[in-house]
Amino acid sequence: MDATYDQRSDTFVICLSSSTIVTSAELKQGVIADYDKQGDIVRLEFLDASRTIVFPGSANVSFNFSVE
């Protein structure tokens, strides 16, 4: 997993996988999910991040998941 913030474009991106992106969907205005051919989320993009996320340059991100 990799998370980056591009100040120039004001975009915060979370890459969850290196799988090839085959489709994208805007989940809500300014939040885009990119999916692989299995329908799994590969990447999340937050456009206009300074308005969408509080303090994008120092965001704390946590995930809870289990592996079966």
C-alpha cells in the first residue's frame, strides 16, 4: 500500500494494489475508485483533497482487514 499527496494537483491517492486498472467509478463528488478485472479496488483518488480531507499533507490512515 502506498499513499501520496500531490500539492500541485491537490490530489491524495491511496494505492492498494499494483493490479491493472480496468474501470473507475466516482463514488461521490471528487472521490474516485479504480478497479481491477476481478472488481477489487486498486486505488482511491481524492480530488481537491484540501477540501475533502483534513490536513492531507499529514493524513493518518488506518485499515482493519483480515486475510482468509
